[in-house]
Amino acid sequence: MFAADEATLGSLEDRMAETRQDKKLLSDDDEDVEQIIQLGQALIHAILEGQPTSAIQVIIDAGAPLWFQDDDGWSPLHAAASVQNDALMQLLLEEGAVWNQTDNLGNTAGDIALSLDNEPCYRRIRDAGIRSELLLQLLSSRGGFEGDSLVLKSTDTSAFASTDAFLSSKLRYTKDKNGQAICLLESEGNEVGVMMGWEREIMQETVRRLCADREDSAGGPKVLNVGFGLGIIDTFFQGLPTPPSLHVIIEPHPDVLQYMRSEGWYEKAGVKILEGKWQDFIESDALMGLGGFDAVYTDTFSEDYEALNRFFAHVPKLLAGPSSRFSFFNGLGATNAVFYDVYTRLSELHLSDLGIDVEWEDVDVAEAQGVDRWGKTREYFAMRLYRLPIGKRNVST
Ligand SMILES: C[S@@+](CC[C@H](N)C(=O)[O-])C[C@H]1O[C@@H](n2cnc3c(N)ncnc32)[C@H](O)[C@@H]1O
């Protein structure tokens, strides 16, 4: 084994010496970059060739960058996932490999493990993702740190990811060529659906799960919904066999409020509209003075996971009692299966810390995906299965 290590290192040194000869005209900086590239490529080759771990360790110790990506965007972790070497993946992650690097086709190493149906390798990457996101969140909560997090902090200041920019943008209510209702936002030449009709089934199932098996002797449920959009979920709440006794809707966007007015929402019995962001009301008498809710739902726009996690912190005191339920639109990270899984687990862990147990139900949205759902708008949900969360207070807390 040691001979193999020496041979590997020897041939690597030979190759680097040759490179140095060839690149006499390069500056020191260029040479450093060249050397890093050589080492990165050597590492990926060694993994793909199935070299023993000890030989790979030698290349890493020689300074091979774990973050290196070749012309196809493959990193050492992608290579290890493709040869299905779980122990090697563990080593690479311990040495600092980046779990969420995507190749030129948008696949992470986790996607490769998933495509090979290799559960241990997949879990290895996913769990590294969860640990990394939890750590970044902890650092950011201690002040000032803005790491390269997948979902915790968005640095995008366009209307897609900044509440202030979103609230001053124009929204358009329309139908696409398939008759799908959409609420559209145009920003910097791009279009994105703030809410799209294909989510109807998700909203319907969410209301069903939030309000199932309720004792309606005391009238309909007290409901809180954050973010009106197309009003799909609010329409399902109103359509319950016993409509809500109180239905509070928090909504800040002037165009959405105008749409709600035109659709008669301000006149509906039991409906109370709080004009503003949830952040404006969450500690106010206007909301908290209404007592606890039987069902709480949140589905905002242009907010990142950090904002959602801040909302989570208020959920225990928003819920009326142990049988009250909470749900949220589980859509962050949903353009990639691994990111979606990491994000889903992360929210489960954070809610559990708050004494909320989550049950997940898979809703198959493939049929809705069959039609030309996105048109020219930016795709924000690429999964076949939507993972629907239903949270309840953990009775032992
Ligand atoms: C995706 S839509 C909600 C769709 C809704 N679930 C439905 O069934 O049609 C998001 C809504 O959240 C609103 N919103 C954005 N930021 C918000 C905030 N901080 N507080 C409350 N609502 C917000 C947006 O104006 C928009 O109307």
C-alpha cells in the first residue's frame, strides 16, 4: 500500500515538474494556479481510477483542493459518489469537500448517489448538508456572519428575494394559455409567478390536513393565513363544511390588497384582513389579542429560510391548543432534490426544537407538471413530490 502511495506521489511530482518546465514563462501566481489545477485533476482521476484511500490521502496532503471542479463541473465528491465509495465520501467531507457544489448539469454529488440508488452515499451528503446549514445558522444568529448558505440567507436583492423590492413592484393577475390563474411579478426583465394555479391541489390538501377530524361543535375553526396571493388556500378555508368562525389574513402588497377588495374579501363574514407584513403584526395586539388559532398557515414571497425560521419561533404561541395545527409552503430549495431534502429536514429540526412535531405527506404534483406550467416564468419548484408539513405541539413539552 505504501509503495502505491509513493508511486502516486512520485508520478504526481514528476508531472508537476514537467509542468513547471513547460510553464517557465508563467508568473509565480500563474504557477500556483497551475499547480492547484494539476492537484485537483490528479485527485479526481485517482478517485475515478479506484485508487486506495491511502493514495488519495497522499494527494490531499500534497495540497489538492477539495473544492476543485473539472471542465464538467465535477468535484472530488462527485467522483467519489460516482464510484459509490461511501468511506471515501466521508473522508472528503471531513477534509473540507463542499457538499452542495453543482456540476455543469446542475447535479450535486448527492444527486449522483440518488441516481445510483445508493442510500448510504446519499445520506452521507444530505446529512453533511444539514450539519453545514445548522452551523451556518448558528453562526449567523450570533451576529454578522453571512456564509455561503444554501437557504439560510439570500443575497439576491431583486424583487424575487427582497421584501422591500417586492412590495414596491407591480403585480399582474392574469391567466396563462392553459387557463391557469397566475399572479405574476416582473423584475429586471424576468417573470416569476408569485402564485400559480398548479399549486391548487397542494393548498386543498393542506386545508384538509389542517382541519381534518375537528370537533366543530363550537363553530368553525379560527384560522390564520399569512400571504394571500391568489387566495387559493383562503377559498378552501372558506369552503369548509363549517366555515371558519374567524379567518385572519395578513397581506402587505398593495396590488394583492386591491385584488382582495375587488373579489369581495373585505365583506366576507368572519374575515379580518391585516394590511401589512407578518413582521408588523406578530407581536401586536391586533393579532395576538385575537387569541390562539386552530390552524395557522404561512406562504409568503421573497423571504428566505432565515425569515421562515423567525416565523417558526412564533408558532407555539399562535396555536390555540394541542390539537391546533401549523403548516407552511414547503418550497425553498425545491429546484434540486438534495437541497429540497436538506431544507425539509432542517425545518423539521428547527420546529422540533420549538416543541412542534411535524408529519409529512407527499403530494404528487406530476400531473400539474405535465402541462406547460411555467411558460416564460422562472421555475421555482421542480420536484415530482411536494412534501406537505403538518405541525402539532408536542404534548410532552
Ligand atoms: C405565494 S403567495 C401566497 C399564495 C396563497 N397561499 C394562495 O393559496 O394563493 C405569497 C403572498 O405573500 C405575500 N407576502 C410577501 N411577503 C409577506 C410578508 N412578509 N408578510 C405577509 N405576506 C407576505 C405576498 O404579497 C403574496 O400575496
